[in-house]
Amino acid sequence: MRAKILLQLKPLKQCSIPFTGLKIGKHQFDFEIDNSFFDAFEYSLVKKGELKVDVELDKQETMLILMIHIAGTIKLDCDKCLAEFDSPMDVSERQIVKFAEDDLESDDLEIIMLNKKESSIDISEILYELITVSVPYIKICEQNGVEGQKCDQEMIDRLESLSSPSQQQEEKTISDDPRWEALRKLK
């Protein structure tokens, strides 16, 4: 069991930024996110993806300002035809990290409090949250922004054929009931 936990943490280790030896000013960091990153999160909405992360770290005396840009594609399942499709992603966000004597919680979601004794910051959770929040609520092949990508018509036809008999049966029941005829005459 221990080996599995170490394997899961390894993809997340790459998302750690050491800041103690850096001079005050701006510094650039680049990361690649692949399927192993999403495997490290047990109940991840996204299972597959190829993303490039650019982080600009602005080191100041009392805080760090992270400008995060995530771009690439993730694989999602279409809600309409159930097919897997590539969904483009382009996210930019700012994150502020302040130093404190104790590990204090911040009320502001944009600010992370970090102990002064820390020498690096792990941004894997931040990246995971940004990606997950950027997943569209309704995922449909045709609405993902990729030109020429359409839903699997064969699957849609099959789903409609499975749902149609119950609708036809319901309409027949309504037409057989004489009370509906009386209501239609009121129009």
C-alpha cells in the first residue's frame, strides 16, 4: 500500500515551487500536466488531459503573487451521446500567498497563508481546483469549441429508440381517455 501512495504523490511533487533561494522579483515556472496528475486525485471529474501550466511568481518581502495560466485539452464524456471528446481549456488566475508566524486560515479565497518556515509551495491543489472549476456544467461534443466535432448520431438514435415506446404508449393512453376529449373541446 505504501508504494501506491508514493506513486500517487510523485506527479504532484513536480508542482512544488521552491522560493527561498529566489531574489525579490518575478520568476517563471512551467509544468506539464498529464493523466498521472488526475490519477492522483481519487474522485476527479477529469481523468485524462494534456495541459501546459505557466506560473509567474512575483516574490515580495511579505508575500508571493502567483499568476497562473493553464492551457491545453482535457477529455470529457458527452452528456448527450456519451462519447469521449477533447475539450479545450484556457484558464488564467491570480493567487496570493502571505507569510505568517502561525498557520492561519484566510477568509479571502484568493489568499493562502503560509508559515514563514516553509521553503516551497505546492500548487497541485490550486491547479486541480482551477481545472475542475473550469469544466463546463453541461458537456456536449458540439458545444466544446472544436470545429467539425459532432455528437455520435448512431448513439443518439439508439437512445431515442429506447425512450420512444414509453412516450408513444403515454400518448395512446391519453387519447383513449374520454376526459381528455372533453378538455380539448374547452379550447
